[in-house]
Amino acid sequence: MVDQTKKELQEEALINEAFQKLLDCYLASKHRKKVELITKAFNFAKQAHKGVRRRSGEPYIMHPIAVAQIVCEEIGLGSTSICSALLHDVVEDTDYTVEDIENIFGSKIAQIVDGLTKISGGIFGDHASSQAENFKKLLLTMSEDIRVILIKIADRLHNMRTLGSMLPSKQYKIAGETLYIYAPLANRLGLNKIKTELEDLSFKYEHPEKYKEISDKLQATQLERSNVFEDFIAPIKQQLDAMGFTYRIEDRIKTPYSIWNKMQNKHVAFEEIYDILAVRIIFTPLIPEEEMNECFDIYVSMCKIYKSHPDRLRDWVSRPKSNGYQALHVTLMSAGGEWIEVQIRSDRMNDVAEHGFAAHWKYKEGGGSEDEGELDKWLHTIKEILDDPQPDAMDFLDTIKLNLFASEIFVFTPKGELRTMPQNSTALDFAFSIHTFLGSHCIGAKVNHKLVPLSHPLQSGDQVEIITSKSQHVTSAWLNYATTAKARTKIMAILRKEQRTAQKVGEEMCNEFFAKADLEPNTIDLEKLCQAHEVANKEEFYVAIGLKKIVLGQSDLDLLKEKQPGGVNAWKKYLTFNFVGTRGGKNRKSEEKGEKLLNIKELDRKKPLLLTEETIQNNGYIMAECCNPIPGDDVLGFIDEKDRIVIHKRKCKVATRLKSSFGNKILAAEWDTHKTLFFPVELCLKGIDGVGVLNSITEIISRQLNVNIHRLSFETNDGIFEGYIHLYVHDVEDVKIICKNLKKIEQINSVTRIER
């Protein structure tokens, strides 16, 4: 009893200390001091969550306090948001209602808490059908009051910081969801620091070994980078002092996630990443109105010390990014012969870069901001997409996400009006950005007065004139070169409308066909026709008839009456056999072997799947062709619609989408194969061509390492060769040994495994 009382006193002290830290942070801000309101919200939430604990064992109230701390300290919001953060789980987890919150704390806080409650439990529910609707709720509440999503991002950040107490399968779901939606949203709202941390934490839980490996290498090379940094900035400091600036210079180190991403995309080792170090100069303008000019003054002064890279000047000062980001980026050659990126920002620009312009948007003293227009434009685009969301959850999420991470280009209308578009936008995207009618009747464009097709990619500075025709109609092929969320949404909406019309016409034509044959259009007969014409379902069948892609005739009539040429019964044509595939080409009919496939309902989801020789061959696990996982890769299992388990690499793009949307079907998985099975891999070799190179490669692989080459192709161009080798190996360790031995060949510069 004494121990229990002591523990309760310790927890009470811990809670009060955390709340006091929150108050201290709030009092140090520029916001109006509504301490009484915040204290009232804290006491209310504390009482409401009394006796409840998180999975980690700590009192539940510590979570709302931590979220409020992030909202105050890291995003820079005021008392309304802090109170809403403290109360964000009260309505969902206790008996209190939104009306109770409104009566005690007012309508604004109640509205935000209500918005947070509607999207509680993550963006996605347990069932695919609810995902798009939940995400729609998130975006709708966001467009009503941006503070809802800012607090939700803070909530997700704290959940990611405490993810260690969750089961691995839950970790993969939450980390995947974070990478797919929350990190891009944070980036789009200018919360760069939070975006970076969300990415890094997701990487840490999805690939713990690789995270540790890169972190250890960063630690080991820290002293060397510190010396380079100090040597590089010494003359810059002298120059800035002479110019009379008050400033600070920081080193910015690439995060483990950013490094790993570059290693994957470029197929290079850690040692070949040369831009790990960057420098950031943050200065106080001598004359506030001249801060843009002073950025360029600092740039010019640095170019007197170091040579600048002519193609790497990024002017985000005079043309801020659409998330409000402003800075001047320049790449300089150090005295040691290394290219180092330098970011030049004023104090104000840095504040926006760290906290996001959304935090400054409407809620600080003094009202709006010059960035308000850009945010309003973005929210308006979201509202347009929400007017006609895709029926399929994944399509809807992909459509929204298209523009979240996109960089911007600047293009002009024929009248000289400047428009911001996502990078890689086409002429078709530009047409839809102006008006749906213009986009749907677009036949081409004039870019800089030259005629170009709809698929023409636009560049910054292009002047674009859209050419239309009333006879032009939207086709499904347009989806191949529409890259913006707005254009794709509108095209799909038009196609769906046309499809609904065609389906209705097709159904009427089909019913007429059945009526003439004196038959009833039953499900069995319709399925026969669907199989005969190779369409998935009756809806597609009706559409194809309505569009005259299928014309029903005598052969269909014979099929329905179970007649075929040669007297063969029609049913034999549709007899199918179910096979279970395994590695090594051992496909066989599972019924003949009498094998008992895995019962999904009997799975213990708290334990990882063990991928052994027996379970891979007998349980019918499927190795995903999109990423071809092999033992040693970080993997997970996914239960597909046929209750089969598909094994994906955790970093696979398909797996990322699945984690984001079907979290309840994700399983933790571990290898335990002991070099008994063979798996396919593909290696890419690059080097200098010469006599005997190919012979040396095959000698090492086939004779020295005794590995079977399945296929190989080489191409030489101006003395440089590039080759691809398909092999069967036991695991990742085999791949490392093969790569290591091949790199010993003098003419070979690089050997990398092709990651899909």
C-alpha cells in the first residue's frame, strides 16, 4: 500500500513537471497569456483520463501534455491550439461529449476537438472501405481550420517518438502510414523539422539494422566533418563580421533516412554520398525591408572567397515555395575540393522554414500573412478534389498525395500571369489548372509560341497557350500524362460519368439480347459471358457492350445453350485448377499433395511469421514480384484478398501503400532459411570495357563461387560497359560476397543489386 502511494506521488510529480514545462514554453512565446484557460483544460483532461495508462505503462495524460508541448514549442501555436491538444482524446476515450467541451471551453476549441475526434485512430480504419472516407474527413476538417491537421501531425509525432512499445506489425503499419501521408503533409505545410523527424523515425522502426548502421557511420565520421565545417566557415565569418551582420552559422547533417534514400536511388554506398554536410547562415537584416537584397549581398561576398557551382543556385528568396519556404541555396567549392551547399536565410525566413507558414497563418497577433494566398489556393484545390473523390481508397490517396511532395515550377499564361505548378506538370495539367472545360477540350498547346502535344512537360519560365476544340473528348490515355492531382481527379470524374452512361446502355442492350433468345439474364449465364469475353465482372461487361467493344452474337447464344463447334460441352472450357506456387519452380496442385494451407484465423499476430523452407514451400507464401525479397532483406507479410500471405520488402513501394491503407493485414516476418532455398536476384555492373572482362566475371561467379547464372546481358558504348546478371542465390550474404569478389576485377567500377 505504501509502495502504491509512493508510486502515485511520483507520477503526480511527473505530470505536474511536464505541465509546468508546457506553461513555461507558452509564457516565453509572443502569444497573449491565457494561462488560466490552459490550466483549466489540463485539469479537465487529467480528471477525464484518470486511471488510464498508455501501452508503455505511463499515465495517459502524459500523451496530451506531450502533444500540446509540440504544438506550442515546435509548431508555434497559441492557447486555443494548446487547449485543443490537451483535450484531443477526451471525447473519443471518455463519456464527455463535444457539447460538454463547447459549454466549458467555447465553440472554437470544441470545433477543433470535434475535427480531431472524427479522424482519431490514425487516418485509416481497419477496413479498406473506410479509408478514403476517413482521409476525406481529415482534409475537410483541415480546410475548415488548419489547426486540426497541425495538432494531428503533433499527435502523430509523439506517437512515433513512443512507437517502441507497439508490436512490430503495428509499428510497420504506423510507420508506413506516417511516410505515406503525414510526412508529405508536414512538408507541404512547411514543417520541415517535423517532416524530417517523422521520416527518420519511420526508417528507424522499419529498418532498425540499416538505421543503426548509418547512424554509427555518421558518428564515426563526425570529427572529420566538424574539421571541414570549421575550416570552411572561418573566412565566411570574417566577411560577415566586416559587413556588420549579426548572424549564426549552423552545420546541417543529412539524416539517416535521407542518406539511405539516396543510397537506394543512386545505388551507391555510404562512402559515396558526398553532400552529407551542408551549411546554414541565419542573419538578422540590417534593414528589415532589405532582407532579400541582403541575402544576395551575402551570396556575392561568399563568391569572392569560394567558387560557386553555376548550375546549383536556387533562388527561393524572390520566388518562395508554395509552402512559404524562403532561402537562397548556393553550392560552393571548399578549399579541400568538396562541394558544400550553403543556405542563406534571415531570422524571419528561418522561423517560417522551421515552423511552417501555416502556424503564422491566421492565429498570431497581427492577423494574416503574405503567405495566406498560397495556403488558400492549396486548400481550394483539396476542396475541389473532395467534391468528387475516387471510389477506390488507394486511388483517392494516391491522387491527393501526388502534389504533397511536388517541387514547383513557374509558368506564364499568354497574358503574362504567373502560375505555380508542380514539377513535371504537362500542358494538359496546365489546361485543367485553369478550368475543367479548357482541360477536357484541350487538343494541344503552344509553349513559347511553338506547337506541342498535351503530354509536353513544362519548364520554369514557359509561356503556355492552350488550344481547344469542341469535338475533343477525354480519353483514358490522358491519365498516362496527367501528373497533377487536380487534372487526374477531373479526368477520372469525366471518365466515370461516361462509364456510368455506357453501363446503362450496355445493360439495356444485354437484356434485349437475352429477351430475343427467350432467356432470363441470370448470374450464371452472365458469368459465362464475362469469362468468354475475358472481363472481370458484369459491370465491365455492360460498359464494353455500351461502348460497342463487345457485340453479342451467335457464338454467345451457343455458349448460353451449352453448345460449341465439335460437340464439346461448354463447361469444359471454363474448368480451372488452383495451384500453389513455391520457389524454385516447384509448382504443383496442392490437392494432389494433400497439403494443408495456412489458416489465417489461426495466426498468432503477436509473433512474427517464420519464413523457413517448410513454411515457404508448404504454406504457399508468395514472394512479391514487385520487389523479389530474399533472405536477409527486411520483410513483412501481407494477407491478400484470397487470404494468401504475400512477402514484400519493407521498403517496397507497393508495401508502403499497403502499410498505409491495410494496416490490419500487415504481419511481421523473419527469415530462417539456413541457405536451403534459392532466390532470384539481378546485379548491375558498370566499368571500362576490355578484352576478357566478361570471361573474368563468369569465371568468378560460376567457377570460384559456384553460383548458377540464369541470364546475362551486356552493352558497350564508347569504351564503357553496362551489364545485367540474373542469378539464383541463398540470401543477401551471398550477394555481398559476389559483389565483393566482382569488384576485385580491375575494369569494374561498380556492382549493385537492382532494388525494385
